[in-house]
Amino acid sequence: MCVNDTNRRDFFKTAAAAGIAVAGVPALAAPASAHTRDRTGHRGERIALTNVRIFDGDRVTAPRTVVVDDGRIGVNPLGARRIDCGGAVLLPGLTDAHIHLKDVGTLHALAGSGVTTGLDMASFPPSLVDSLRGLPGLTDIRSAGTPAVAPGSPQSGIPSFPADAVLTGPDQADRFVRSRVAEGSDYIKVIVDEPGLSPETVAAVTRAAHAAGRLVMAHAVSTAMVVRALDADVDMIHHVPMDSALPASVAARYVSTGTVAVPTLTMMEGFGNLGIPGMDYAAAEGSVAALRRAGARILAGTDANLTPGIPVQPPYGTSLHHELELLVRAGLTPREALRATTVLPAQAFGLRDRGTIRVGNRADLVLIDGDPLSDITATRAVRRVWVGGVEYTPTAA
């Protein structure tokens, strides 16, 4: 395939996310938790969901039957236990593209709200993350592990924070990335905000991560730091500016570089309510509107956490439904908001077995009452949830 200079960078990113090695650019390594079976080998029973309307990524279909067979979407309903859904709507399992893991209770709260994939954006030690991978019937996770931070940053002062993640210069980037990959990090996180990493260090970490087949997530909450992250060629920028709305020219750079936005409006709203000078929620909402007008890819993420010392702690699971509502208020259509929590995060993170309800995909499913394309708040009316074909039962908590 011939790729011109304008499209070369986005082509390489797309190829890597698809698992294809192109001209020396490594494909993304299989995530540590990419095995299709959970740690017990259990996949759940064979069922047929009848009289169910599905969100196919574009519209809500007429009633049909969806088969769950050995933890995946199947084709043959013969012999399956039938569940009449009464015309309810079936969504692909929802993804929260920005959480911080706490414990197994995190997974119960997520699954109970229909969030079947949780993308952790910084948790340590690695043993904590490993203990939460592949639990049957509970939310499937990926994690950045320990983020790269600068000396003097709030994270660097945490007593248990790994010393090798406090970077004083670009010469430490390769070692940092090697350590995270060895620990099982599925992607790499960098803190760009002041006091943050230098532009040279952010760029060095990004190069090292890409060489290791890992995507790079950047934390940035001001326009200047967003520009720094874009200059460094990161793959995704988490949060949006609260000092001023993104100018159209900066929003357009997301599109031209293929950079994905994870605005975390729920967290931005929380900080805006604290009355801190220079932290204006209207700027965050305006930034999302600018990104949407530019045609940038936007994912739904909440920054749900129970981190000590953080003044805003969105609840796990339920906050994702609020995030979808905030995205719609900021200018996305309900369809775009649903795609931001289903097919788009699956594509952006190279999770090719989820995000849509189609044969062969994981049976991550959320049955809801109401039509979310008419009213996005309908996603809150969760009736039943299946994670990898296993129905979530709150009594297991």
C-alpha cells in the first residue's frame, strides 16, 4: 500500500492498533489480559435473547434474536435458554475510557452499571492490577500502570510511588517504558501538566512507547499543555482545558494528527464546581464543542476514582451515564455519545473483540429500557448485564 506523507502518521497508528507491522513500526503487543477466557476458563451458559432491539453503532434495529454461545455472540439458537426481552434495547457493553482502579469493588460497581470494559489510567503496584484481571462476570480491564511524572509533581510525593517513574530528563524515557512493559502495562501514561515533564521528555517517552508497541496517553488540562502533548505525537489526550476553550486551530490538530480526545467532562465539572480560579467548566464544555466541530474522535471517560487527597471522586459506573449526558449537552448527538462508549474506544485501543454486537465478538451486553437515541438518559435504565457471556449478579459482591 502506498501512503503519502500527509496520511503516513495516522496510517501507522491505525496499522499498529490493528496488529499489523508496517515498515518497521511494531504492531501493538497483545495486552496482558487479552486472553478470551477468564482465569477460571468459565464462559457462561448458552442463551438466546429474543424480541430484542440492538444498537448496531448507527441505529436501533427492529426486534431480533441475539445468541450468546461460549462467551461470544453466536448464530445458532437451537438448544439455548431463551430470554424474551420484550422489545428492550441491547447495547454493546459500555467502556469507560478513564478510570483509576481501587479494588474488586471497582469492578462490581462498573459491571452493575453496564460498564464491561474499564480502561485504567494509572494504578500501582502491578500486583493490584494483576489481581483484577480476568475475573469471571466482572468488568474486563486494561491499565497504564504507573505514569511518568516530573519531580515536584503531586504524584512524585506519594510515599509508595515508584522512583523510576519520576523522570528528570529524556535520557530516562527508555528505562521507564521498559519497566512498564515488563510490569504488564497495556499502554503508557505521561503527566504533561505543570509541574510536568519537559517537552523533550514527553517526546522521548512517546518515541520509546511507540517502539515498544504501546499507545501513549497524555494528561493535560490547559491549552498550552494540550499543544505540548500534540507536539510530542501522543496518541490520546485525557481531559480538556479549563483555562480557555480550545481554539479551532488546536482542535483541528487532533484531526490532522489522528489524536483521540477523552474529555472526562464529569471530572472537569467537579473541579469547576470547586470555584478554583482558572478552572472554568464552561471552557471544558467549549473545548468538547470545538473538538466535535473539527471532527475529532471523542471517547467517554469519567476519571472515576477513590484516590486519597483527590477532591473530586466520580463514582464508578454510574458516572459514565452522567458523562454521556454531559457529552450530549456539549454538542454530541446521542448516537455520537453511544459510539463514544462502545465502538470508538474499542477501535482506538485495538480491542477488536468488542464495541459492537456481531458474531464472534465477546458477549459484553447491556439490556436497557427506553431508546437512548431519543433520550440519552435511557442508558441509566439498566435491566441486565452480561460480561463475556456471564450475567452479572450483584449478590456476588
